[in-house]
Amino acid sequence: MDRIVECVPNFSEGRKEDVVKAITDAIGKGERVKVLDVEMDASHNRSVVTFVGDPEACADAAFEAVKKASELIDMNEHVGEHPRIGATDVVPFIPISGVTTDDCVNLARQLGSRVGEELGIPVYLYEYAATSPERKSLSFIRRGQYEGLKEEIRSDPERKPDYGPSELHPTAGATVIGAREFLIAYNVYLSTSDKVIAQRIAKAIRESSGGLKHVRALGFYIEERDMAQVSMNLVNFRATPVHKVMEAIEGECTKLGVDVVSSEVIGLIPQEALTDSAIFYLKLKEFDKNQIIENRLRE
């Protein structure tokens, strides 16, 4: 079996195509690595890149991406809706085949050490690679964002990074690196421009506020569409499937007198997640996924 790891770095630039291209070129120049998807979001001013390859090649490619982003993105000038602490905001490794979560944790630690030492960028480890229970949470590490962390990293011992200096890089800020399971980035647009309504729905459905397990959610106003958006990370789509999340959002919308207009997936999504939702909404009984012709052809 081939050893394959997925890496999905998020960069704090979603408006300048030349900058994002330079970063993806830095990733793609490595052997045994393939860039699968690039998503740019102007409102969030953020790009999500998905690439795969063997573990060591992915770690090297991720380093080159962090390095290139540190050269081209100045966090002192960055403005966007999405929480962030650095030019390369987060770098997760995900096991695909022939590797384990522990293998991805080791990759995260190796990359974190290298980024801290060679690039002078403070690094925080998260999810399975976290060095404390609190740091498993990306939102915990990001609290205060770039602007707040700039001072706290110097004065608060709890904000000391796992690697690198206790001071933000002059332009690149800090970076979060870790290992996790497959995550679906999923956004829902509402028939209102009221950000407060999106925030109320996000609070109702996210796990940290007593909502659905494995759901992380925030509410935003997206100027380009003049719509409010519920932006989510679904960190375990098997335990909490996409359609269950949509049902919960529609229920909250009914209470607040708004509708769901559309939704979108950022990056890639497993076929299983879409199939499960199709089965649910079509009310298929005793459906066997081997009835899908593409599945049979792959066999």
C-alpha cells in the first residue's frame, strides 16, 4: 500500500492570485507531491490549498509553502473576516493510506521544529499533536488573533509557542501545525445580511455552545454577496453528517424567520459524505452503496 498523507494549509491571502500561485508553485515543485485543489476567498482573505503525497515529501512541501508565504504576506496589512494569527495560519496533516495518526503527529512536530528554527516563526501544535488539552482547539490558540497575540506571546507564559521564539515574526506572525482527521469546511448562506442572525445560528449549532458534536461554527457578513454566512468546520462527518447539520441550521432559521439560500464546500469532500446526505434526503431504504455504478467500476 502506498503511504499517502494529505496536507491542507490555510494562508492569510485570498485576493492576490499571484501570491497564492507563488505559494502553490512552491508546494508543487517537490517530487512525490500533487496539488489537488486551491480555494481563494476574498471576503475571508484566505486561501485553502489541498495537496497529497508521501509523508516526507508533504512535510518538505509544507515547509516550502510556509517559507514562501512568510516572504510574500505581511500580517501587519492583513484584513479579513476569518480568525487568523499568521501568514500561514494552520497546517494540518491527515492520514490517507499506509500511515497512522501518530505518523502525522511526528510530521507536525518535525515541521514545527524546522519552521521555528529555520524561519524564526513561532509554532503552536494542535489537535492530535497538541502539547496540552487546551491547545487541541484551534480557536483556543487563535484567541485574540494576530493583533492580540502580538503582545501576549511576549508576556503570558501560557502563550509561549511550542517551537520558535516567544515573539511574532515581523511579517509572518505565527503558525499552527498539527494532525487531525478529515475535515469538511462547509458554509451556509442565509436570506439576510444581518451578521447577528448568523452568529446566533452558529452559536446554537456548534459543539462548544452545547450544539452538535464535532461542529465548529462562526457567523459572518459576506460583503460580496450581501449575505450573512454560517461558516463551519465539520471535524467528524460520520458521527455528525452534513445533512444533520443542514437540518439543524434550517430549524434555527425557522425560529428566526430567515431561509437557507445556498451552501458551499471549501476544498475537497469525501464522496461518502455526499452519498449519505443523498440517501437521507431521498429517503432511500435499504440502499447499498454498491448500487452506485462508479463504486462498482472502481472495484
